[in-house]
Amino acid sequence: AQSVSQHNHHVILSEAASLELGCNYSYGGTVNLFWYVQYPGQHLQLLLKYFSGDPLVKGIKGFEAEFIKSKFSFNLRKPSVQWSDTAEYFCAVNARGGATNKLIFGTGTLLAVQP
Amino acid sequence: NAGVTQTPKFQVLKTGQSMTLQCAQDMNHEYMSWYRQDPGMGLRLIHYSVGAGITDQGEVPNGYNVSRSTTEDFPLRLLSAAPSQTSVYFCASRGLTYGYTFGSGTRLTVV
């Protein structure tokens, strides 16, 4: 069964600092990978997704993520964070093919950006 | 607007009461699922369905029932609510392109 680990549970940054949130998954087969963001009091929104092709994926609001297959990682990055990026970020993996189609989430990383 | 609609947005139940959380989507998605979100635990899959008439258990199915009689609807039933079921519940659906769409959530408190 697939699983997802997010090692940073709580990150505090100042505005304009660079961001990297770690995500590792455990699954031996082919996967689809996602990053979701949840702003305070809101539901999840898709930041970006990787299905195949270029392992560097660009998403909304200046976020990007790099899929490194050999490391089973899909880290999220942003060169310069803003106060409005304060939110909780979730990495998720979906095993491609098969009968289950389950989307499994990591435990989330709470990002606080100080002005 | 197309999307996933969840009702109610808020609910308070007494221990032992039953209720149904509603989820409907109008995108003709075959796959639908229910998650619960708890602090520090991320989103955990409760039940999911790959099409009308087909459901299966996720990571934390105990205490919850589902059915899928139509493509559009995927209700989640709590037969006898317990305080441990206090959580925020999200419904999600997915189309062929593996893009998941989430509802706005139901905040449930069991006292």
C-alpha cells in the first residue's frame, strides 16, 4: 500500500524567504503526485500535479515541485514566499492503475509566513 | 458552478445519534471518496467508490457506511455517532484525468 511522509510539520518563514517542503512516498509502482493547499477556514485547492514527463512541475502562485524517482520524493518549492502563503500544505499520492485509485495524503505542513 | 457540493457545512450531534452527510457532484465523475481531517493527522480516507453500485473501505472505515446508487451522489452515514468522530469531513471526486475536486467540507462535532 502507498504511504506519504511529510517531515516538516510546522515551518515559520519571513516574507521573501525561500521555501522547500519535503514529501516522500512509499510505493513500488507508478504514481501520480499532488500538492494541495488549504488556507485557513477553506477547503483543499490543487497547487500542482505530476503525472508523467518533465519531473519539474510548475503550479499556481509561483509554486513548483520536482519529482525525483530515485529518492521517491516530490518536494515543493517557492523562491520567495508571501504572507498570503500562510496555509497548510498537503502532499498526496495516487497509485496509477490497479483497482483502488485511492488518493493518500501526508499529515500536512503548516506554513506561517511572518510579514 | 460545476463542482462537489457537501451539506451540511456544520453539524452538532449527541453521542448515539445518526446522521447522513451529503455529497453530490455534477461532473459525471466515476470516482468519489470521503476523507476526515484531524489536526496533525492530515486527511484519512474513510470510504471510496469507483462507480455506481461499487464501494470499498479506506484507511478508517469503522463507524461509517456509504452507498452509491447514482453517479452523482455519495452519502456518508454515521449510524451511532461517537465523540471520536468529531472532525472535518471532505468529499472528493475524480475524473479520467486524475484531477481531484474537493467539496468545501462539513465540520461535525459530537458531544
